[in-house]
Amino acid sequence: MSAGSDWKSIIYRGVESDELDYKAAQDWRKLPRSGKAKFVRHCLAMANTKGGYVVVGVGEDASGQPAVYTGLTPEEAQSFDPTAVGSFINRYADPQIDFTIERPVVDGKRYAVFVIRRFSALPHVCSAGLDHELLQGVFYIRTADASSRPAYRSSEIHGIIQRAMRNQREQLGRMIRGLLYETHNTSVQAEEGQSHFAEELAHSRSFFRKRRGASSAGGCTLDFSITPNEYVPERFTLSELRHQAQAAYDFRPNSSFIAPEDLQEAYVTNVSLRFASAAGSRGWQLYQSGLFHFSAAYSFRGRVEYRFLVDFFADAMQFLAGLYAGLGFDEQTLQIAFSLDNAENLELKIGDGAGEHYICRIPEITVCRTRTAADLASDVAFHAESLLRSVCERFNLPDGCLRTAARMMKQHLGRP
């Protein structure tokens, strides 16, 4: 849901979803309490999920599809007064829902559109029951089949908690620790957990290596992984992984890290969301445990461009900071590991034309960091530059050559 909405697109979409609901023309003032309660339920559910729209003035055709665009009479439109309607709806919401009521005119007809924003701190609980339409103490959610209902599955409650963790983890900490894994997956001991992560990472590397086959012989393999500090085998559902990956993606379409088509072509396995390019040269996996692994083979022909590394680390840290913040790792430590094999005698080229060349004298470059998602998100360019600096040191690059790296990264990411 975004500001500056295209009202015509929303009103004529014709299909209800987890972010869109249609209601026939009606007068709010003439609705019985049970009718108003249905609006409350939709607002609670959308605010606890993705946010969304409730469009009033679209009826159903003979097949039950919302395709009868009657619009509202002036009296009906006037009845959806934001103050009066907002006061009624928020009487049953704790905390109050952030929503507005717009009354756009589309093709000469006026509609009332509830614009509901997703909760920013705490999820909304129904604070009072009403006419069998609302149940006190319930978290309502919006589902893909356009239903506004109580959250009763463990994965649904897990999703609500994850969103709350991002915004007010400190206040929700005790509740999260008490509820999050109580009836679901339990954490294993740290040492055993790290062995599970190592097993997943080894499996991922083996998969991409087999995909590449002999085509990568003589080239360099770039490996990038993020590992949480605690192993929970099914910490996230596969749909949550896809949603958070899509939500984190907001950078360059020609990225050398993750391209737009990656997310479109990514598919789920039994334990991960995976992308593998057709040629097998590049791929990544995001596991239900929270482990992320990126692997790509490059034929640098003896020389890697400094600009390539600048853009790669900027894009990688931008995506990963957003991804792990979205997954709720704000205060948990993450192990970041980068490696580049077949690096011996590889040149680092700086500048156009002849430029300057610096040479790596070791077979493999490895760099490790420990950070939290909140730390990464606080200054993406700073942390990306830190990784870049460590890699360039292996090429014996003088420290002074990196003084413009942070500025280049910010420009690449479109940041001030």
C-alpha cells in the first residue's frame, strides 16, 4: 500500500485479496451495529497484516464478483464521515488503528475508501465484543482468500509477533520469549545449532557447485553467507521468507547481487526459498532457519574491477539489512562471511583506462563480521565499506584509495 494511490486501479481491480475488500453502496448511519462491526473486523485484520483498502460502492454481479460499480449517493458518501466512523471503529481497537477515509470520484461516481495502515508498534487486539461479529481479546488477520478472521494458527501468530519485534522489540521481549517458540520449534543447544547451520551451508554450496559443473573451472567463486546465532529449524514459514525477501528488495535493477527476476523466478524447496540462474553461474538460498547463502562464479580473466566490488557490497548490505530487520533479528547477532577463491595473482583494477592495478597474493580471500540487523540498517554504506576495505587489503591496496568508497556506495544506493 502506498501514498498517492491510483484510485481507479483499486476500485476496478475486481478481485478481493488480503489487501482489498469491497462493500456494496450503503449509508453508515443506517447500518445496524452488526453491520458496523464487520467494518471494524476488516480494519483490525488489515492493520494486523499488510494494511489495505475497503472500498464502499461496489456491488456483486450474478456470479458473486465485485463488478457492479454503482458508487455512492451524496448522502451515502457524506455518512462516511472520518471523525464519526473513526470514533466508532477505534472504540473496539487497542491500540487505535491508523486509517483514513477517502472519497474519490472515479468515472463520475463517488466512492468511500478506507485506507488502512499496518500497525507501526503493537498489533491491534479487539478490545470489546459486539453482536457475535467481534470477539474480545482476539487478534484478527486478513488472509489470502479475502477473509478477516481471528489468528489461530501458530504461523499466523508468529507472523504478527515478528512484525511487532521489528518495531518495539524491547517492550515485547518477554512476551515474545514466552510465546514465540512455546508450542512450535524449540531452540537446540548453541554448539549443535552451529553444526546444523554448517550442514545447511555445505548442502547449499554443494547444490550450486553441481549446477555450475565444469563451466566454472578456472574462474572465481564468490561466496557470501549470513548465519544467525541461534538455530531454530523452522523459525520462518516459506511464505514469510518470500514476503520478506520481496519487501527488502529496493535497489538497482542491474544489481550484481540479487536482480528483480531472481525474486520472480525463486522457488521453494522443503526448507528454503531458492534461486538458481539458468546457466548455474549465480544463485542464492534463504533457509527457514534464517541462514542466507549467495554463490556466484565469475570469469574475471585475471582482473576484478574495483567498481564491481563497491556496487556488490552496497547492494548486498542494503538487501540483507532490510531482510534481517524484516525477519526480526534487530538485536540478535548475525555472522557475516565473505570469501573469494582462486584469488592468487588476481588483479584489482581501479579507475578507467590504464588505471592502477593491485595484486592478491593468497589463494582465497575470507572476511568475517558479527553484527545485528539494527546495526546494519543504521548505516548500510559504513558496513558495506568495512567489508570492501577488508577485501581490498588482501589486494594490497593502500588505505587512501578507499576514501571515496562510502560516497560511491551512497550514490549507487541513491542515499544522501
